[in-house]
Amino acid sequence: MSRQLYLLIVVVIMGSVACNQPRTKNADVKKTADQSTMAFEDIRTITFTLNKLLQKGRYFKFESYYSTCSNLLPEKYKVYFDIFHCDLFGYPELLEERDRMLLRRYYNELTESEKISYHLIKISHYQKKYEYKNAYTEVLKMRQFEDHLDSFIIADLRQYHTKFLALQHVPPMSVRKYINDSVQLEKVWAHMYIPVSINGNMVNLIFDTGSEKSLISKSLAEKFGLKVIETETEITGTTGARAATNLGIAEKVFIGNTVYEHVVFEVIEDSLLGVPEYDFYFDGLVGFNLLYPLGSIALTADGLLKINASSSHDQLNNLAIRHFSNRVSISFQDKTIPVKFDTGAYMSIFNKHFYELYRTVLCETGTPKSFEYGGIGGGRTVFNMILLDTMACAVYNDSVFLKDTRIHSKYIHADTVTYFGLLGMDFVDQFHEITMNFNPHSIQYKIRN
């Protein structure tokens, strides 16, 4: 080989190497950048989806989605979404651990909307601990975001502000409970009544898992010596009617052998507890705020309420509770939907969310019909609804058949609720026993044979 040819080959090879090396490096950098962009996009998509599910109240979809994708999130978002998961499904100790970490490391990195959601879930957490002063502090922190809140959140915050301001110097409710306690309920018409001692006075109140609050009539609050605080708070009944209330503090309440102290009732005018046109009145109700601290409750077919009974505490995550509002799930037409478990409702009723999801099926199989009924807040209201002769749904592997089921085709509340309906006593009556555990949250059904 000539010397000139040899030098030419060397120059060509060196030139090729010199040209190819930067291209290889740039390609690697571009590949890494593409992977980082993809990872960022994945994180943004996941967090957007999780936040949207929480805002819409799709707590079981949130739980399922979060359990599959949490390992893809950076620590900041794991800590943030853990707080929501713990509040909804009953892990208060872990929530407080994650909360300390969030405040110490990541709070300032949250977006404004994430901070709003965070403070709202902290209100729920403190409410479940009956720490009214801390709940009030969280409400005050929300004031800085007031210009960016929608009208529904603002309305809720005003109610929280009024209530927790009035209660901030009231000691947290304390509960002394016993293992395997029980109370016999009495069924009158389609409602279950529970015997309660309030400041040494016995009274039968409606047992109502669908109500976040416990209510008492104004006349009984005065008769039983409750300390009444003028607050101008309000409650909303199942018909959408609103009723003004005050707060009443009972020093001591007994349910079975369980002893409560510093119990908060909503005090309401006697005439608003019932429907005069139906000649139906009651003295008040025991809501979820008095049931939650019991550890667990089990309602049997013969009306026995087991309190703090020994039961399985599997992490089923099939009962979500925010503030004192519960959600369970049922399956209908191969879809799973969130509903409220409501022993205060004599029959199951579904709402506009349900109607929109199943509009085609309902129009084909249902019958348009007008119904008149009433509730807390007084008066009767006529609703144009869809009637299903029989509705076959499922809870896990058990089939449940609801007869003469009513579905609202329009919203009946001023605000839009995030569940699809109420499971009332016609649902409850199909089971031998229903158990609700509150640490962690779960619900278990034993079908009648």
C-alpha cells in the first residue's frame, strides 16, 4: 500500500470517528431528556387524575388507582396523597406522621389548589378527633385562598367557621367504651330507634348512619339542660330543604354502657323534625358523629346493635368516610358506584348522577312517575322521578334486589352531592348482619339465608 493511500485511509477513519462521537453523545442526552419529559408527563397525568377523583368524590377509584401508581410518584406526592388516603380509609396515626413530613419538607412546593384540598382534608381529620379548635385554625388558614374558591366550598367554609368558632373552647368529646357492648333497637314503621340517655334523661332517637350530625329538638334540649349556643348554622334534608339550627352541648350521654362527655347536638325547632302532613314527628337522631368513635358497630336482622364487637379488621378499604359522611360501593349493570349507607332512610333512592350514568337503561325499563315526600326541614315536596319495579345490584358476591326504586332525574340539592344515592332500610333488611369498622374503615355484609 502506498504511503499516500495509507494516510488517506487514516484521515477518513479519524474523521468518521470524530464526526460520530458527538452524535452518539447528543443522542444519549436527547434520550435521557425524552425519558425525563415522559416521566414528568406521567407524574403530571397521575397527580391530575388523583386530584380529579378526590374532587368528584370517587374515593374507591382513587384508592384503586393510587394503589397501582403510587410507586411512580416522587416522595412529595406520596406524602401528599397518603394524607387523603389515611383520612378517607381510617389510618389517623399514619396521617399525622405524613402531615408532619409534608409541613416540614413539601408544603411550600404545593400548588394553590393542592393547598386548598390539603386544608379541607385537615378539617375532616380534626373533626373526626373532635378537636374543634384545631379545625377552626384550619378554617382560618383557608381565608388566604378565598378569592380562588368556588361558591360551594365558600358556603361550606362559612358553616365550618360559624360552628368551630362557637366550639373552639368546648373540650373534645371523650368516649369510654366497652368490648362487646350491645343495644336493642326498636323498629317503628320503617325507622330504627335507639335508646339514649342525655344528661340522665332517656329518649328514643332515630338511628341514622346517613346523617353526619346528631339532632335534638329545641324543647328536649331545654328540658334536658343542654348548653345551647346561638350559631345560626343550618342542615339540609333529603328533600333539599334547609333548616336553621343552633348547637347544644350535653355533658354526659349514654348509649348502652358507652359513656360520652361533651357531646355536640344540632338543636332544631320541633316543627322541623318531621312531616306534619303525614303526622310523623321524632325527637332527634343519633348521627355518624356519635357512631364513629365506637370502634365498630354491627346491626343484626333482629335489631341488635353490637358496639365495639370483636371482628375482622382486614384492610378492605371499602368504606370511605370524609368528615362524618360515609361512602360504600355497589355494582349495577357492570359498573361500581359510590353510595351512602343510610339507616335513616326508609327506602333506597338514587339521584341525578345515577340517572345520567344509566339514562338509556332507565328510559327503557323505568316508568316516569311523580312522588310526594318530606323530611327534616318540614313540608312535602313533589318530585318527578323514574320508578324501577325491581333493581338488581350486588355487594361483592351477593345479589340484592331493591323493589320500587325511585331515581331523581334532576338535582334536588343546592350543591351537587358526590354520591349516586342512598341505601335505605329496604337494603338493610336483606342482610343478617352489617358490620362497620372504623379503624381502619371497612364494611362487611352477611346475607340472609
